[in-house]
Amino acid sequence: MSTLSPQELEKLFHRTMKDPLQWTVIRYEVDLAYETGCAEFVLLTFKSASGSLKRLKFSEPRTLNYSCQLPQNLYVADLSSLGWENGQQIEVGEWGEDNEVVFWAKSVEDVV
């Protein structure tokens, strides 16, 4: 569960994902480093109700938390304004009743 309330999260939604219910995840890709077995990045492909596609790349993801059933409606919150020192500035979680965190990342960028 996110440490922030839904109202606080809404203020921190990443500029490219202001409405998490408008976008559905249709593809998850995780790139693992062969040497360490650690995730180097996560690439998510989203589709809107109108059919638009959006791809976001999350660098240095941590605490990947999902089972075989991956959530489809995710929020992307930019926590950098909070001044937290852990280095993970982006919180990605399931947008719903519990706002369960799926992972944190150092940064996010749009991929064309």
C-alpha cells in the first residue's frame, strides 16, 4: 500500500499519466542484468479507451511486487518534490481501493 493517501497521490501523478483510469497496461517488459539478476528497467505499454498507445520506461526499478496476475490500471506518481532521500523518485502502483505499490523507480521517460 502506498504511504500516501489517494488525494496526495493525485497531486503527484506524473505529467504523462494524469488519469490512471484512462490507461490500461497491455504489456510489461522487465530487462534483467545477466551478471546480477537485477532489473535494469521496466517498460510498460499502455492503451487508452480511444486506442492511443503510450510506452513508459522506468529505470532502476526496485521491489517489483506482483504475482502472475499483473494489475492493469496503474498510477505513476513523481515523488521527487517530497525530498525523500532513498533515490527512488517514481512510485508505480495499482490504482484502486488499496493503491498497492507495484514498484519504485529512479526515473521514468516516454519511449517513442
